[in-house]
Amino acid sequence: MPGSTLATKTVLIVGANRGMGLAFAQQYAQRGWVVHGTFRKESRGEAAELLKLDCPTYELDFVDEDSINAASKAFGSQPLDLLINCAAGGNGPDKMEDTTAEELTRNLRVTTVNAVITNISSNAGSISDNDSDGNLSYRVAKAALNMVSVSTARELAPEGIACIALHPGWVKTKMSGFTGHMGPDEAVTRMLKVLDGIGMSKTGRFFHRDGQELAW
């Protein structure tokens, strides 16, 4: 299980104002974790449900370095057990918000041994499992995120920090036009079971929400 076992665990969820990010925040709060959530400034109007959790929140935009620095300063030097990157960006090769979770993690000065970074990705970014046409910009963005996940895993391994990519499946969210196979709550419940088993032995790997390993 990610993080320490002797104290309350802390999770930071990037993009926690709606969809899967909100479901992660709600379910980790129910588990008794200390939850921190971020959202873009322009998305504050969609953060009402997150604010009901009465958890610390931060305005954060991965393409704005000042925003990253401000959120990092507000978070401070407290230990972080788990970072979940649910940023909804990454719809083209010129818009790579998803690729800077490692930078944010360094700014937050992660100190908990066995901490985990989880990038919510997609099998659409798999090069070896590319059997359908269309959505090229999305595929390119997720392939880039997958590469970042592998590189981050290798870079942070000496510090005892794991990094994985996690495919949630086709989920009923705003991004999918609410046409997915299941809602965010069910998808996140399944992904939590995967995250419970993540440690350094599984760093640098790509998993389906139900736990099976996917090909890069």
C-alpha cells in the first residue's frame, strides 16, 4: 500500500473538482486520508462538491509555472504519500499539462518513503496496442504521458518513490460526453484496489483499472 503505516496518509489529487478526480477525493476522505485537491482557476465554479469535503484546495495549472510554485508553497513541506494526476488536459502535442507531475512532486518535497505518483492515462496511448483509428492528438498526448511515467519512475526510484500509469477505462465523465461504460465512483473504487498494491516492485508499469498490466 502506498505511503507510511504509522500515521494518517496524505493524498494530493490534481484535477479534483469533478469526474474521477472528485471521486478519488471523496473515497480517500472516506478512508480517513488527509485529502488535498487542486483545480484550475477557471474551474472554481465546478469545485462545489470538492469544497464540501472541507479539505485544503489549491488553484493549479500545470502550464503556469507561477501556479505550480504558488500551490507548492501553500502545500508546504508536509509529507505526501500519494499524488494522483487526473489533469484533464493533454489533448494535443502542444498542450502537455500531464507531463509535469514529477516537477510538482519535487516542488512539494515528497518525504514519505514508498510514496506513489499515479498518472491517470489511457490505453489509447499504448503504441503496441494501437488497433483503432482517430483521436491522434489524444493518443500522442497519452503516449507522452506514458513516457513521462516511465522516465519519472526511473529518476525517482533511488528516492523510494514509485510512479505508474493507470488506465481507468471508458468512464462517464465530461471528457467522454458521459458516454462511458461506468461512472467515476465505480471506476475509482476499482482503481483504489490497484493502488493499494502498488510499491517499488511495480514502479514504471502501466495498469488497467482492474489490475492487469498493459503494454506500453
